[in-house]
Amino acid sequence: MEFALSEEHQMLKDLVHRFVQNELMPLEKAVLEREASGQGAVLAAQERAALDKKSRELGLWGLDAPKEVGGADLPTVALIGVYEEMGATITPYTLAPDSPNLRMLLATVTEEQREQYLKPYVRGELTSAIGISEPGAGADPAAMKTRAVREGDQWVINGRKIWVSRAAEADFTILMAVTDKPAGARGGISAFLVDKGTPGFNVVRQIPMIGGACTYEIALEDCRLPASKLLGKEGRGFAPMQLRLTTRRVQMGAWCVGLARRALDMICDYAPQRTTFGAPLSERQAIQWWVADAATRIHACRLMTYEAAWKIDRERDVRTEASMIKVFGTEMAWEIIDQAMQTFGAMGMTKEMPLQLMAAKVRTMRIYEGPSEIHRWVIARNLLRLRR
């Protein structure tokens, strides 16, 4: 195992670093002002269009998509460097396409779906969402109640989904539904492609979240889909969904490294300048220990994430490692950002600084794609060989 990126992949990481510094960081002031005024932590349409144009010019689109669908086919190890740099900013921008849904599509699409969904998605012409969670179901897929019933050459779906990001604006949503209740996760859950505007697919409310973000609740009321909208094989949607979740969890490890690294840099820049009781904060043991522990934990999370990426590139199962990364990375970043806020005192509590949005971003990460408690349970269950 190599412990350094190849020259080519380091150059890509450096390029993304410059993109973040030159294009995304300057937009943070406007994002902070919008969030503080209640508009949400969002980009204006013209800002997003300019970022799309610039990132496309730099060759930063379709980085992990296969070449046959117009991508660069980069290994996961190279992408971790990209995610770390992108994670350091609060400007809400994602390089197209979003990797987790891409991975699920790659594992499941038919030739027809490849042309209609996958290729335009890689080109950045389509945006996607995914509907998994349900009111009251939490992180347990066995509790999923949304049903899809086959009627001739159609599927009829009824149920509700919640906490769906981008549901109102996404061009299509990957929707998980039960097609064989007794089989549960072992052959009873299927995935479907639902186009925006499909009758019966109703976005019933927007749910404001901390940090100026929002999610949506969806009601499916006799939502009829052609049989061709089944994604993958009937009853075999759980494994591709897990692939998608594992991709996001490893990605989150890199994001947390970027966020924590920025918070640590802020501490290191500010502590020597701030004097209390006749001495700089940087001379206080509490600050010194925060800095030392933060650097150590960031280093550990980075190594964990790169090792998982290395295994993914060799097609090895990293579900347990992804759970470890999800728990360690999010809790590590949360504590380091909190210490940065403490270092800045009252200034760290203001909405003029990025720390509060950084904290909110990490706090939500500790919930979505499975809360820490569930992942600890999964890790322990695997180690103790406990099964239902």
C-alpha cells in the first residue's frame, strides 16, 4: 500500500484546492449573509452557473465515472483527495455527478437507462435525489412500508418518504420500496427511477434543517411507473443501496478531514494573536493539547479513509470500515470545530464566521447515512459475529 498519492493524483488534489480557494471560498460571505437572513445557505443561480462553467473548464466533472459514459474513471484513492479539499468550504457546491448515486446507477442500469439517465447524469445535465427513509422507520430497512405492486406492465407505488434532499428540484429520484414484504432486506426491496413531475409523486413539504439546509417529505399516491423504471433486479435493491451508502460514508470521512483541518488552521492562526491575562492563547496548555489532539485525530481519519479507498479500488468489502469512518470522522470533526468555536470565544458564536455552518454541517452528518449509534452496533455485531 502506497502512503502518498501518485504525482498525477496529487496534481488533481492541488487543482481542486485552488478551485476551492479561488472560486468557492470567496462566495462564503454571501452564503453566510443569506443564511443569517433566513434565506438558507444557498448559492444564487448565477453563482452556481459560473461555478459549473469553471469546474467544467478545469476538467473536474465526471471524475469517477467510467470513460465509456464520458467520465475520467479515476480510482477512489484519487477522489479522497478531491473530497478532502471540497469538504473544507461551507459553499454548497458539488462537483457533478454526485458519487453515491452514480455508483448505484453504475451497478444497476439497463442499456435504456444508461442512455436516459446515466450518461446525462455524468454530463451534469440531470440532478438526482434518493428516497430511503420513512416517517417512523429510521435506519431500519425492515421497517420500510412504502409498497410497489406490479400491475401488468406498470408498478404502482404508495407510501411516504422523508428527509429527501433535493426532492423538489431533482430531475429524477431513486426510490426504494418494498416489493416482497416477507423477504424484507433479503430479496424484498427494489429500487425505482421516478422522473420529476410523475403523477402521484408529491412533494408535500419542505423541512428546514440546521445550518440553512432543507430536506423534503414525499407522498406517493398511486404513483404509476412503467416496468422499465425498475432499477436493477426486482427484490435486489438492498445491495446497490448499501453500495451507495458505503460510498457516501467513505466520502464523508474525507469531508470531515477537510472541515477539521480548516478548523485546526483557524485555531493555529488565531491563538498566537489573542492575548488573555498577559499571554497569547497559544501558550495555554488547553489550546496546545487541543491542537496536538486535533492534528493526531485528523491524521488518523485521513489514513482510515485512504485505506478504505485503497480496498474499494481492489473491490474488497469495506462496509465495516465505512461504519468506523462514519463514526470516527464525524465525531472527530464535531469536537475540533467545537474547540475552534471555544478558542474564538464570543466571535466563534457569530453568524459572520463559517464555524457555525461548519458545525451544523458535521452535526447533520452524524445523523444521515446512519447515526453513530447504529454504526457502533453494526461494528460490534460484526466483530462479535452476532446475527439476527
